[in-house]
Amino acid sequence: MKKDKFTFIKIFRGLCAVGLGMSGIGLLIGFFLIIISLISRDNSIIFSSAIHNLISNIEIFILSLFSWKICTSILSNVIFNIINIKRIRIIGATMITYGAIDLFYFVLKHFDILNSTNNTIRFTQGGELIAGVIVLALAEIFKIGFEIKKENELTV
């Protein structure tokens, strides 16, 4: 029995589709919570949590969408191209942006600016910033691969 070489990519693409659906639902819930907190007018904890939830779901939506597009491109045997490099850069920039926002949100909670009751430090605090830089480095590796591919096509 022949094993499909793209099995992992197909599974990952399916997980990205699930991430798109779940983050879409999360976005709706986030908007709903923001509306509720604006109507109640005196619950800043719900509002700040709703904003953080909304930003988290936007990040998950963007990561899932562009990962799904990259997987679809790989399944079409198109790996090293400018579009995938741009997608990887968007993923890295999104991770860095969310990591910075999350760190800022943590600082606001830690100094009790948001009147939050949960001021615990997570193990992953700032980890998304590092992961985003690694993804941007991966984009540069893909760019080098694209240039080598282009050079090889010209010499053949």
C-alpha cells in the first residue's frame, strides 16, 4: 500500500479549517461580550476580558487562514513562491503583534490598571514574540529557497 506523502499536510490543513471555524465563533462571542459590557456600563473587567478575547480570536483566525492557504499551496506542489513567503511573514508579524499586545495587557493587569483579579504570570508570557521572530526567520529561509529555485530554473 502506497503511503501519501502529503498526509501530514492534509491533516494540518483540516486542523486549520477547524481553527477558522472556532475562531469565527470566538469572534462572534467576543463582539457579543463587548456589546453586553457596553450596555451594562460599569463592568470594566468584562470589557477588558472581551477585548482580549476578541484580539486572541483575530490572531487565531489570521494564523489559521494563512496556514490553511500555505497547506493548500503545498498540496498543489507550489512551496517556494513569493505568495507563501508573504503569508509566512504575515503569520510572523501577527504573532509578534499579538505577543506585544498580550504583554501590554499583562502589564496593565499586573499593575491593577484594569481592576483584574487574575494577575498570575503565565509560563508562555512573551513566548509568542519569540515564536514570531522564529517564523520571520523561516520566511527568510523560504525566500532563499525561492531564489535558489528561480536560479535553478534559469540554468536549466
